[in-house]
Amino acid sequence: MVLVFICISFGVIGLLMMLLFPHIRKYAAGGVCRSQARLDGKTVLITGANTGIGKETAVDLASRGARVILACRDVEKGEIAAAEIRTRVGGAKVEVRELDLADTSSIRAFAQKFLKEVNHLHVLINNAGVMMCPYMKTADGFEMQLGVNHLGHFLLTYLLIGLLKRSAPSRIVVVSSLAHYFGWIRLHDLMSQGSYNSGLAYCQSKLANILFTRELGPRLQGSKVTVNSVHPGSVRSELVRHSTVMSLLFTFFGMFLKTPQEGAQTSIYCAVAEELDSISGKHFSDCTPAFVAPQGRSEDTKRKLWDISCDLLGIEWD
Ligand SMILES: NC(=O)c1ccc[n+]([C@@H]2O[C@H](COP(=O)([O-])OP(=O)(O)OC[C@H]3O[C@@H](n4cnc5c(N)ncnc54)[C@H](OP(=O)(O)O)[C@@H]3O)[C@@H](O)[C@H]2O)c1
């Protein structure tokens, strides 16, 4: 009797899931970029584009006619992704260049070569990211998540800003996260040397992405270069590779997550949507404006973080 009851219960749950699945998937997929904008003759640079959200962003922008440059730390993985993009998009103009955001000498070498060989840059997508890794340092001694997600992209943008201005109108898209809500900038211990929590360090780095965007936006006023940040949604990708708990959660709740293609929509929207031509310093999610946590709106923190970032990187960016 009990067995029959259990079987019927599982049957009913299974049937309900089957009926609800399309609706759950539609809800989980989130916003879609509806812009038909073409990017023929335009050059796009995407960091961390060998997998996940970055790769799907590259596929879409290549299909719009752009020359897409994948900046990857592992060139071999980058070439595999480029080959896949070429098979998915007929005539795709896609290239791979080596960039390790965990090493400022790699970033400088990348930019030097890029500026010598590429004449225009119309879209820069700061997409690469590392999440919840054990305590590690970059080649320059920065805590890994802040070093890659924030400082690496800060330096890359600084080195390419002249080219972006010369190529204007141009856009910068910074891939942040809803996780910024749970972060704060530990000005007393930015590199988490006193104490390290991998989740909070990720949240700090994603908050830094928001503060960077909000400080850079007004600085670029009048240049026809815009910068906006993005929360892509919760996306089934390799991002959770360092956390067993997150990997399990992502596996169990997979049907509630976006595919990388769905997760790429807001990055694509910020890169191409005509209505964003003059919008800068804002935050987007599901292809619509999104709220920024109070700590992401602090004028004082964004200025301090800007100055500290310049000091750490040994640059002057007025
Ligand atoms: N997935 C989500 O639910 C989610 C939610 C909110 C925000 N985001 C943000 O979305 C962005 C893309 O993440 P994803 O989900 O697509 O993750 P992913 O699949 O893990 O892709 C991350 C990319 O970043 C690259 N990367 C990591 N460290 C790097 C370094 N030192 N130098 C250069 N590239 C490096 C990775 O290269 P390798 O393959 O060589 O490691 C990979 O190409 C990240 O900024 C992430 O914080 C994701």
C-alpha cells in the first residue's frame, strides 16, 4: 500500500514537472536582446570568451558581422572556441589573443600588441571572471578574485581607453553580478590578508565592477565612449568550478538557471542596443535597467577605490 502511494506521488510530481517545465524554463531564461543592430566593420574584444557567457556573447556579435577578438588566458581553449564559433556562424571573423588578467605584465604585453596591430575598438566586454577560489594571489600579489575581476580589467580598460576614444562611438560592458549586493569594499584589507572568505571576496570584486563603472561613466562624458555594467542572471557555466557546494546547487537546480546563451543577452544588449547610445554609468539585468545596492552608490567609496586601484597598478588615470 505504502509502495503504491509512493509510486503515485512520484508519478504526480513527475507529471507536474513535465507540465510546468516549459513555463519554468521560459521564466528562468529572462530578458532577450531584441536589437537587430549589425556590427559590420566593427571590432569587439571580449575577455574570457573561450567558454560560458563570453563565448555565447562572441557567437552573437560575430553573427552581427563584427570582427570578434577572444582574449583568453589559455590560447588552446580559445582556438577550440573560435573553431566552434566559425562552425556556428558562417563567415565569422573571430581571432584569439593571449591575455592573463592575473598578471599585469601579460595585460601590458597584450595591450601593446593589440594597439600595434588593431586599428579600432568599438566594443570592449570585460567578461572574464573567477569565483570562490581558494586564497590565491595574482602574479602581482593581489587577491585573485579582486585581481582578475576588478584590477585586471581596470588596467586593461586604462590601456585601451585611448583606442576606444579614437574609435568612438564605442562601448564598454562590465560583467558584474547581483552578488555585489552582498559585498563591501574592505578598504582596510582589500586583499583579504587578515581574513579570507571566498564568497565575500567574490562579492567584493563584483561590487568593485559596479563602482568602477559608475566612476568611469562620468569621466567619459563627452567622449562618445559609454560604460555600463551587467548582471547576467544565474547561468549554468564553469564559474562554479572552485566550489563543490555551488557546483551541487547548480546541478540540482539546473532547470532554474539560464543557459550561457540566455545569460549573454544583457551583455549583447549593452553592446548593441540603439537606445543605449548615450546611456553610461548604469547597471542592467535581463536587458532592462537594474537596481544597484546602496554600497554600489557610495560616491566616497567609488572615488577611494578608483584611487587605490590606480596606486596598486602604478598608473595615473585622471
Ligand atoms: N554564471 C553565473 O551565474 C554568473 C552570475 C553573475 C555574474 N557572472 C559573471 O559572468 C562572467 C562570465 O562568467 P561565466 O559564468 O561565463 O563563467 P566561466 O564559464 O567560468 O567563464 C569565465 C571565463 O573567464 C576566464 N578567466 C578566468 N580567469 C582568467 C584570467 N586570469 N585571465 C583571463 N581569463 C580568465 C575563464 O578562462 P578559463 O576557461 O581558461 O578558466 C573563462 O573563459 C564572470 O565575470 C562572472 O563573474 C556569472
